[in-house]
Amino acid sequence: MEQSPKQKQSPSPLIPSLPDDVTVDIVARVPRSRYPTLSLVSKTFRKLIASPKLYKRRSHLGITEHRVYALLYNRSTGDLRFHVLHRKVNCRNRLVVVGSLPPMSSIESFVPVGSKTYVFNNLESLSIDFASHTVQSIPGMPQRMINNVASAVDGKVYLIGDSYCSFSDEDGSSGEGWMKAVMVFDTETQTWEPVMVKHDLPYGDLWSDSAVMEGKLFFKSFRNQHAFAYEPREDKWELKEVLNAKEWKGACVVDDVLYYHDRSGKAGVLMAFDPTKQSPCWSVVNGLEEFFAVEETDRSRVVKCGEKMLALFFTKIHDAKKKVIFCAEIALGRRQGEIWGKVLSCDVVFEDGLFDMVKCVSVTV
């Protein structure tokens, strides 16, 4: 005989002697790096670790951590998959594949906002929730955009690229054609704003990277052709020739300073661009000379990994002539107006030589 609703058993509590709300508060205060171990306690704990409720509670309590993900390309299968950096106390950091996330495309732009990363390619857009490791499609993309790069300011994602647009000139003429355009996605309302056509930007430039400093978006094209700063509140564009002095693809921003790993010389250096200076220019981060003199790096990427910290991922030939991926965690600080760095750790985080580093993203969970 089928049980009535009153006869059905309620779900067993996470901890028998405590209300579930209290247990959620306790688990929310546990460091995120311990969650894989907690998920092994029971099925109910595994569901809790994967539930949005836990991460909403962490956010409400102001307990969030930077979590670093790396997109690795498998040269054997052609797959591009996200791997999470497991940061362990008194143990080596490791990159571990996130099996629940689908393969990505190599022609996508990735924009982290909070615990989510928004993904845009030529035809579609996605939202990846790195708290629950789930993916959703973003409907209503206004039109196709190719060769795009993207960044976020105040919860809005700005895509700049090439789009086939209708336009009207000041002399009254109108027409259609491929032009530089900006599309804006509001992550709060999950809606798209009207497309903005940009007549004053050079069409044909392929954009290599973007960054956000002081509420402005900075875009750079390949081969150091052009670099622009965009003030979204005023819809104002400004040419930034000083950014063309360096090829800063694979860069990151920490405390409104742009960092990238320059491998153009015999020994690599970490470069910084501070837009707050009276005369902004590129400068070398001090204190890392011995580290770069020893580490002969190949491909590299930098990503924010905490307050006043960045992670430098790089490949190099290691033991037995095997190509591996390293991760160096670097603390950043200022002394007498100059930026200094200190290497906190440097680990082999991935040992399969068939994988290449493509992209890194930092989220807060």
C-alpha cells in the first residue's frame, strides 16, 4: 500500500543532533579546500557540498575564497577541459579535471563574475557556475559577433568584436556591413542591452586580450596595433598607446594593476602596468630575479589567486625530459612606490606532457 504524505519519512538530518540550518552554517565556515573530503562523509553531505544553498550562505556570511581554474588542451583527443587548482596545506598543489563540465571551444571569451564565468563564442553564450559545476545556456544573444574579447564592470559583461550591423551616419546615410560593435549583458537581470556600433574604432583589428582597471575596460589588438580604454559609464573611448609597448596576452589584474609574464628576454620577468601613476608605464616587478634565472619557462599565464596574490602557470622540461605544468604562487606588495614580488610556492601541478595551458580564470566561491 502506498504511504500517505504524512507517513513518508522526512530526509535524515546531516548531523542527527543538529538542525540542518546550523550544520549549513558550520560547513559554510570550513575552508573550500576541505570540501572534497567532506563530500566523502555521506550522500547527504555530498549533496550539500554541491548545493547552491551552501554557497549563498557563504556569500551572506562574507566567507568567500578565490578559486583558480585552468583550461587545458589535450593534444591527443582535441578536448579543452577545465581543471581546478587544488591548493593544499603542507602539500603540493595539483590541477584536477572537473569531469562534470563539458569540453569548451578554443575560440571563446571567458569572463568571471563572482562564482560564475560567462563564456562567449561566435554563435552562443553560456554561464558556468563554479560553485556547483553546472552550465546553463544564455538565451537572446542579439546577433552574431566574431573575434570578440570581453570583460566585466559593475556586473555587466562588455563584448567588443566584429558584427554585421545596420548603421546610420551623421550625414543621414545608412547601410549595413561588418563593423566594430559592443554588446552588453547584465548579469543581474540576465538580459542583453541594445547593440552599440562603434564607427570610431578601426575595423579589421583582431583583439588579443582585455582587462579592467579603475572601472575602465582596456582592449588590445594583436601585433601591438592598437590599445583602447573604454569608460562604460560615459561611453567614452580613449587610445592607450603605452599599452602597445608590451604583448600582454594572458595577463591578470590585481588591485587595479595589470601583470603579465614577459618571456622576450633570456630570463623572464613579471611586468606591471599601474594606471594610477601620474605617468603610467610598464615596470619590472622586483624580487623575482633569482626565481626567473632558474626557471626556464615556456608558455605561461598569470591569474589572480587571492588578495595581493597571483598564480603564474608555465610549462617547462622537467625530470626525464618530460614537459610538465608548474604553478608558482607570488605575493605582491609595494615598497617606496615600487612593486615587489615574493614566491610563496612553486609546484608541478600537471605531469601529462600531452596537455597545453590555454586559459586561466579566477572566481570567488
